[in-house]
Amino acid sequence: MSIFTHVKAIAFDYYGTIANKLALASEIDLVFPGQGEHFCKLWFAQTQRYCFQNGMMDRHIAWRELTQAAFDFAAKELSISVDKITRDQWIDADSRLPIYPDASDALTNLAKHFDLYVLSMGGLEMILKSQKSSQISRLFKNNISIESHQIYKPSKAAYEIGVREIGVNPDEIAFVSGNSFDVIGAKNYGYPTIWVRRYGQPLDGLGLLPDLIVTNLGQIVTSLPDL
């Protein structure tokens, strides 16, 4: 029996899974040639680190404040001087980042068989704006932002919120993420998990393995049972 046999709903992390965070690199390259991808990766890695640090300290700060702090750290690390207006434009890019090319068709097909949700640390407003600009809003039954609960992934409490909001058992929710720490956190909680390994990146070696590994969202459609 497949671990996905009882799945009724699919919960997606949003940024780095559906919305392409690295798309901002080309915009940064226009201001700092050749620095865009390196800057983005450092910025996003530092954002995750700040989530972990604050979570360990039982401390919470607003998502925008956290991402701004990570941005400022990355700029200092790379000796890049960014004016406030440009910085704020890049921070606000989460509301206008393009989705991955495979996302729309894959989500449309999956929505025929499952209730689709977003379970993200990102702010609800920017997620909704991103979905609207990408014309995928209709595909989701609900968007769950854990920011208002003042919890960070990969805490078990973060994934528990998904169970409460969706209203089914953990084994009835497949969790999908392009971020290694997130898919491992969901696996640790008890979700059936799918890792979207787009870039051939290594999995965090903590002894927890995703139940399914794909290279794009379209492969989920062909991999789950009874589709």
C-alpha cells in the first residue's frame, strides 16, 4: 500500500516550491552584475537561519522584519550597498515573483483530484497577491499562513496548524516543498512528503527521507496513485 493511499489534500509550501524565489536574481544582476544568484541564495539561507534561531529562542518577529534583517546581513556579507528604496522593492518582490513554468498545469491537474492548500511562513497578503498575478488563486481551497501564530517551520507546531485548518488526519495530507528543511520537518511531524528537488541540491542528512522525490511539480501528477 502506498503511503499516499489515504491522501485527500495536498499542502504546498509556496516560496521555492510554487513561486520561483531565484527569479529575483536577474533583477538584482541589473544593479549588481553577476551577483544576483549568489545574493539570493545567501539572503534566503540567512532567512531560514533566522527562523531557526528565533524558533529555538521562543522568540518571534514579523516576517517582513525577519526577511529585511536577512537581506541586510547578505548585503554586508557581500559588501553590497543597497539603498532603502531598492531594498524594499526586492523585499516586496515576493508578491510579484513568477511561478515555476510547470506549476500552473500541475496544480490544475492536481486540483481535479485533491483539495489544494498553501502552508507557508510567508505573509498571507503577499501570497494572495502572487497567486492573483499568476492566475492560480482559484486552484487553492485555502491559504494557511502560520505567521499569525508566531511559529516558524520546522517546528512540529507549524505543521499541526495545517492539520487543524484543513480538518483531516496527517496521513490524509501530502506535504510538498522545494526546501529540504521544510520537507524533513513535515516528515518528522508525520505527513506523507514530496520533495521538489529542482536543482539537484543535497538533502539535509538527518536520517529523515521524503516519501517521494520529483524534479518538478508535473511529476507529482504522474507519480501519485490513482491519477
